[in-house]
Amino acid sequence: MKIQIQLYATLKLKAGSNSIEVELEGNEATVQQVINASLAKHPTLESSLRSILVAVNKEYASKDQLITPTDTVAFFPPVSGG
């Protein structure tokens, strides 16, 4: 299955694009598997992907949540401030 991942902030800058696509076997995968596939395809994101927030269908997701080809996935870098 192919998963299109929307990237935001510094992730977008590091990838040089506002989205990336990864391909995984089967019809579902965990968020962690999508992160791992993203690292394999885009090693420039490695330092940022250790602490990202992931949203699936516009809701924050845990790393064991299942993703299907119809889901919308987004990666957000950690943010801080006051």
C-alpha cells in the first residue's frame, strides 16, 4: 500500500517537499511502521522523526495505531514556547 504523508514546519524543509510517499506491504500498517519506512526512504528526516507527533485523519495517533491506504497521515515536529 502507498501512504502519502503530509509534512509540516522543519520536516517540510528537511525533505524539500510538503509531502512524501512511502510504500508498505499489505493493506494496513502501524504508525511506527510508517515512520520506519519514512526514515528508510528519507534519511534526512532521521533526527526529527525521533520525537514527532503523528496525526491520522486529523487526530493525534499513538505509534501502534493502524493505518490503511485511505487514511490521511501528517507528521509534525515537536514545538515549544509560551
